[in-house]
Amino acid sequence: MNDLHSGSAPALRRLLDLLASGAATEDFADVLADARRRGAPAAVLSEIDDATWQALRVHRTMRQHRRREAELTALFDTAGDLAASRDLDAVLQAIVRRARMLLGTDTAYLTLPDEDAGDTYMRVTDGSVSVLFQTLRLSLGDGLGGLVAQTARPYATPDYRADERFHHTGTIDAGVLDEGLVAIIGVPLLLGGRVIGVLFAADRSPRAFSPDEVALLCTLAAHAAIALDTARSLADTRAALTELNSANALIRAHSAAVQRAEQGHDRLTDLVLRGAEVPDVAAAVAALLGGGIAVLDAEGEPLAGPAAAPGTGLAEAAAASRAEGRSVRHGEAWVCAVLAGQEQLGTLVLRGRPDLDDADRRLFERAGVVTALLLLLRRSVAETENRVRGELLADLLTAPDRDPAGLIARGRRLGVDLGRPHLVLVAEPGGARDTGARSRLAGAAGRYLFGSRGISAEHGEAVVLLVPAGDGGSGASGASGGSGGSGEGDAAQRAAGQAAERLARLAGFPVTVGAGRPTAGPVALAAAYGEGLRCVRALRVLGRSGEGASARALGFLGVLLGDGHDVAGFVRAALGPLLEYDARRGTELVRTLRAYFDCGGSLTRAKDELHVHVNTVVQRLDRVEVLLGPDWNGPERSLELQLALRLQLLSGP
């Protein structure tokens, strides 16, 4: 063993050196190749191969973290520019420059409308080398930018010249050709539902822009819209001070409102820069506007402030705000949709201020933009963490017994204590499935677990969720830390039902969920996954797709499907009311029911078996119906009861 480690030590040190120096991915493969050329033993080569694979995973994770850190730093720097500068040109130049940097494109630019000419013109460019391109003007509907300005929606193309979706003109195509652009993405700058400009990023080679890149550019566009709006507000104020000397009181009030809006904007920007959370922003806006602020997530659950009362129409008001692109009045409250591009991340509700002037209304809407930025940052961090944790979950389900101690140690480093009891939920798209259903379900699982200690991963044809037993945020509330009790079965059933309901809302289609019993340790959790998977398949066979269930909730099928074969739990679930009645009153309802079934449902034979009058048998069976319900003698229920009676005899008194 010492010879093995000493033989692989130089290669391992070289891998560490490559990680420390940020070497290219290709360099890692050279370590194994060099060892082969030196004639290293097969065991040493195997260890070096495993170490290389682990090093590449670490290298990939570090690279993703560096890229995400660069994106977040650039977003914070942009917010800082808005807070520190009132120079519109400097702010717009910074936004365009950072759009180019974040997306890694060859060039970026921003166009603004010319109200007099009825078209748009290049306002700021970064990375452009063509004078012809820098002086382009686009009519509404022409080219990619004209379509973005006309529809108020983002558009991206991997090859603009060959894309037939856009109205090509000789002037625009000549400018694009002179600049050498191929791949282009454009997003609108929206203010009050009106397009006030378009932000672009472009490459000189073909490239497909991801949804994350589109959302990131939309966030920068929102910053640019704020900068333009602030500059115009300041210009309006200066003009009012010059032209309306006779209305000094009104001017002072308007100036104070604008100043308050600026201070509020600076305050919100400062909160973002200091790493504040959503409740901090809500508290700051409430203090600035003198009202009560509530922040709700996309499903209407409270992130800060009080929850919304059912049936208050907030969802409709949020939809109207999203459609109009600004806050709307809702009774005595104001509602603003929190948007990132076209996606609604949540809702802001302001109470206690039935009347808002324009400046306060803009401040309220800016709070929505800042809240969207914070939620996007939280989501990005959570998605990164869940991807890393998802790899742990995939290894746990694939080979739990290969290195249980190593899996537990990895889990602790990632904040997941596999030594504590967890619930394993197996979710599959219910009903008809398309090719993207599982991916959408995986995204829904990430949003479902957002803010909790649970993790999720795609595995096989399903999405697997691992949630701590008793974690109220994961939908597994009520699960105990013991084993084998009826409370665990109830908790698993509740967790499966809640997960099926919420995942269906988040994914937009029915979701079938099976739950394994709460357990701890890699091997036991992998077995619980198998139990949950069998529950999902049983639900499909029973025609109950779109529901959630544990093995215990499936009755006698659960006894067959569950790893623990909880016979006592099944007997209690089926005969519990009769057993309790007999124990409390000294009756023989269970014995009477057994004799009735053993005699094929014949009252006459049953009374002979029990040595009682037939009326006594009838009275006892009437009591059975009261305790078990009118369907006790139906085909399916009677099968369960007969099986429970037999199992009770087999398991002793």
C-alpha cells in the first residue's frame, strides 16, 4: 500500500499544482499519460485516474464559482455606479461595458428612440470598430433591435445574417457586415410598460445565448432604465425650477419628492452592496414610504411581512402590474410585480399609503427591481449549491455501499448530515410526458426546496428529493427521528402529498410522488429511494398518476412494496377501530368479523361458529359498519380486512 501511494505521490502533487495554478482542462490528462509512459503499475494508474477525475470536478466547480463571482461583482459595481454618479453617459457606458464583460461577447451597444425622427439611434457602444455601424439608425420593426423595440421582448440569434425572423434592410445588414457581427442578443429597456431603449451584446462568430444570459442582460437593462428615468426626473426638476418660479411651494414639494426618491434609490443600492436580504430591503422601503411592506414569492408565500389573506385578489393585481410594467393600485394598497425579464419572481405589496405621488411610486417600483436582483442572486447561489449537492445525491443512490463514510463526510462539507433521518421523495411527471418534462420537473424541485436544507437531483427517469425528516420548509413536517412508528408513515404520506401538489403547480403538469420511510445513512437512504420508486410505479399501475403516497398509505400493497414490511402498522390501519373498541369494552368484534369472512359471509354459519344467536352477529356487524364505514364489505376493503385478520393471527396476540 505504501508503495502504491509513493508511486502515485508525484502525480498527485502535480494535479494539486495544476489546480493551484488554474491550468487548462487539457493539462490534467497529461499527468496520466506521463505515468503510462513511465510504465507505472496498473494500481498506480488507477489511483491517478481517480485523482484526475476528482481534480477535474474541483477544477470545474472552481471555474463556475469564479464565473459567478465575476458576474455578481459586475452587478454590484453597476449598482454602485448608479448610486455614485449622476452622469448619464458614464452610467450607460459602464452598463454596456459590463454587459460585454459578463456575457464575454466581442461588442455591446445600446440604442435609444428618437421621438422626432420616429426611429432609434446608437447611444453607446463598446468594442465596436466600424464607424458605419456606430452611426446606424433603425426604424421600428426593422432588424433585431427594431423587433425588440416593437414587441418589448428579448430576442437572440446565433446567426443574424441567416435568421429569417427579422426584417433585413440594406443599411442595417451593411452595418452588421462591416462590424463583422454574427450572433446578437437584444433586450428591451422598459419603463412603465414603454420601451425606452434596447441593450445588445454581439459576437463575431456563431453562438447560442442561454436563458441565464438573457436574464442577466435583462437585469442590466433594468438598471439602464432606472438611470434614464432618474436623469429625466432630474431634468424635469431643473426645468420646473426655471420655468415655474411663481409656483415655489409646488416646486419645493416636487424637488423634495425627487430628492427622497434619489435617497431611497441610494439607500436601496447601498443595501444591495452590503449584502442585505429581502427583509432588509422591505424594512428600508417601508421606512422611506411610511407604510407597511410585504414581499411574496411567485406562489404568494411571504418572504417578508405578513402573508396575503386568501381571496384578496392579489394574484390578479400582480398580473395587471406585470402586464402594465409598473405598480398598480389595489383597494387601499399598491401592488408591484417583481420581474426579471419576462419571469415573475414575486410581488411587493404596500399598505398604509393609499395615495402615492409619481416619485414615491417610482421608488416603490425601484424597490421591485432591487428585490428582483436579490432574488436572482439568491437563486443563482442556491442553484450552484444544489448542483454540487445533486452530485452527492447521485453518488448516494448509485453506489451507497462503496464508501458510506466518504459520502457522509462529503455531505457534512456541503451542509447535509446524512447521519440524521431524511425522507427520500421520488417524483415523476404524471400523465403524458414530453422530452423536456423531467428537466422542467427538476427545475420545479429546485424552486420547491429553495430556502430549505433539502437537495434534489435527476436520477433515472425521475427526480429525487432528499429532505430532512421534520423540516417544515421541505414539506416533510411532522416526521420523527425514530424508526418504525406510525408517525413516520403519516409524515411520509404528508410529505409525498404536499410535494405532489406543489411540484405540479411549479412545473405546470401533474406530478406523481412516492416516499420512502424516514431513515439515516447512505445504504438505508438508497433503500428508501427504492421503496419510493416502487410506490411511484404502484400509483401509475393503480391509475393514480398525479398523486403522492408512501408505502403505508397504499394499504396491503404497501406491506408488499415497503422495505420494512410494516405488518403491525398495516393491521393497526385496517383493524384499529375494532381492536380499540374490543379492548375498551371487552367485546368480540374482531373475532366476529373473522368468523363472518371464514364462513363466506353466511350469518347462519357464523352464529354457529361463534355459538351466539344470529341477531347478535347482525348487531356486531352493524357496530363494525359504524366503526369502519359503510364500504367495509366492498370487494377491495374486504380484501384488506381479511388480509389484516390473517396477519394478526400470524403475528400472535
